[in-house]
Amino acid sequence: MIPPVQPPPIDPNHPRPASRAPLVAVGLLGFYSGLPLALSGSTLQAWLTVSGADLATIGLLSLVGWPYLLKFLWAPALDRWHWGGLGRRRCWLVLLQWLLAVVLGACAWCEPSRAVWPLAVLALALAALSATQDIAIDAYRTEILPSAARGLGTGYAIAGYRLAMFVSGAGALLLADVWGFRATYGCLAGLMLVGSVVSLRIAEPPLEPLSPVTLRAAIVEPLRALAQRPGIVPVLLFIALYKFGDQFAASLTQTFFIRGQGFSLTEIGTIYKGVGIGAALLGGIVGGLAMYRLGLWQALLGFGLLQALTNVGFLLLAVGGKSLVGLVLVVVLENLSGGMGTCAHVALIMALCERRYTATQFAALTAFASAGRVLLGPLAGWVAEAGWVTYFGFSCLLAVPALVLLLRLRAVIAALDQPAEPTPAGPNG
């Protein structure tokens, strides 16, 4: 057996990654982070749509995403406890990927045309496990990447994440059109198991800080340290608002394409597969590279404007009616801007985290980032009842507040965009 590649110790002030091994690792983990999300989100939405569920029910089922909002409550456990010889991050990754595969396999036995609730319960379990896996993956990425590599490393992670979204999104739709959704979920359960092999092969982050030794050190101190950062309140508000327009529009895009535009599952899947994958991968990598040149604040502004433009594209598609060319253009813009915007968004969150409390602080911050996806879902179904033009017009308005707030946060974010001194790995609490 080939031993895992061990990256050399990383100096946070070094101008570039010491090795490509950490970049490959975060890219692979990005893939397995993105794989379960669509299966409790857009792909589940499509399954319910073809099963005859009404818009209100589909919108309400977005509430299964609440674990993404509440994951900071149990994130300290991943900083505090670990077992075996795999290290603090990998032991959790392997366990969670096994459990995710089991839940996906159970979904394959459901039939929502008869009863929605068994699938809803499993979707909630899937979201809880996926959110917990994200805690471990986010902490791993933050600890293994030096500050100068945040942009590029996040680009790798987003590229892997978006690729997985296509596998479990567009790829799942193509497979479901031939084999059905139950067989599709069974196949993706097998793919999830492969992730545990990946987690066994990657290296544990070097220079690992000591685990918190008390409950106070694991829960209270990380949140207190975060709360004491200068300008943290408007920054938290910005983190929550940055993806609002994008998240609201995405809440019912599959239903819009199927019912509002009349596209088949194969048409949607083929277009996403044909042009969306390339745009998503390009968005993540270009976003990461552009951050070296632009800096964090300018990247957030430029990529945020691109995200807002995507919502305008959806609005024009709703006004103009079914258009294959329009669908292709919107899919390209959605995935290009989404990858770039997420890259900058995640880099901002990473900049706010201290290495002593990575899992807890990252989970708390991403809870704010997930607020729109979870809280706007039920509202989306009701707004869509008023018509798709109204729906996407509202999504355009939701993109504005974050951009206005960003103009007031230039100095605060510029200060975060500086290489930080290494945090001593001393005793906590």
C-alpha cells in the first residue's frame, strides 16, 4: 500500500503553497462536500416535482436544510474529540461518509408519490450528516492552507464542490430519466463510500493545534474570540446577505425549468452537463486566481455584481418564455458567477477563523452564510405562486443590500486580507 503524501510544515506567511498535495486534498474533499447537498435540495426538488407534489410542499421541504444553519451547535465536538490513529479531522470524515452512504441507500427505498414524509425524514438526516461533514472539511481546509493560498485553495475546493453538484444534480437527472430516482440515489450512495477511501489517503493537517480540553474552551472561547473582532457585526450581516439573491433564485430553479419552461429532465441535465460543468470549474479556478490580483474586497464586489447579473438573466428568461439558447446562457452565467462568488465568500470566512478554534468558528460563520438558503425556501414557494417574473424580480432585489453594505466594509475587509501571524498552539481555557 502506498503511504499517504505528507505535506511539509506550512508557514502561514509564505507567499505560495509549499506543495500541491494540500490543494489536491482540498479539491477532492470539496467534491465530497458538494455531493450530498443537491440530494437533499435541487435533485430532491425535481423528484418531488415529477411525483406531483405542489409548490408549497416543495418549498416547505427546504426546511430540511436547517442543520446547515444550526451546525455551529455541535461543531465544538469536532474540535474537542477524535479517536483512533487517523487524526482529529480524518476520523470524523471517514465516519460521516459511511453514514451518508447508508442514508442515501435508504432514500433509494422511498416512493414520494405515495408518501412524502419518509423521504423528508431521510432528507433531514442527510442534511444533518452533510452539514457535519462540512464542519470537518472546512476545518481541514482552513488548517492545511497557508494564508497566501486561501484564494487558490478555495478555488480548488469550489471547483470540486461544483463538479459534485453536477454529478448529484444534472448527472442525477440524466440517470433518473433512464433508471428512475430510486436507482439514482442508490448509485450515489456507492459513490459516497469512495469518499471514505479518499479521506483515509489524504494527510492530516500539519502543526495541528491542541484540542480544547474543557467545554468552555471548546464552545465559549471560540465564539467570544469571534465576537471581539473589530467590525464583526456588519461583517456577519454581510456574510448572511451576500448570497441572498443567488440562494433565493436557486430555491426553485429546477421547478422553474420543468414547470415554468417545459424542459424535460434530459434537456436540463444535458445542458448542465454540457456547458455548466465547464463554467463551474472555470468559475472556481478563475475566482481563486483572480483573488491574488484583486484582493478580497474587490473580488467580493466584482463577483457579487456577476451574481446579481445572473438573477437578471433568470428574469429575462421568465419574461421571454421557453428558450434553449436562453437556458444555456443562464446556466453558464449561473455557474461561472456562482463559483467565483463562493470562492470569495469562503475566503472571507477563512480569514475570520483562528486555527485554535477552526471547526467551531467556521461552522458559526457558515451558519450565517446558509441563512438565505434555509430561511428563504418556504417564502420562495409562495412568491412563485404569484408568477415566475415576480419571483425572479424579487431575487434581483435581494442581491442589492449586500453590495451596498460591502461599500461600507472596505477597510475592515482589507485588514482581514493581510497575512496573519501564526497562532500559538498552547493550552486552551
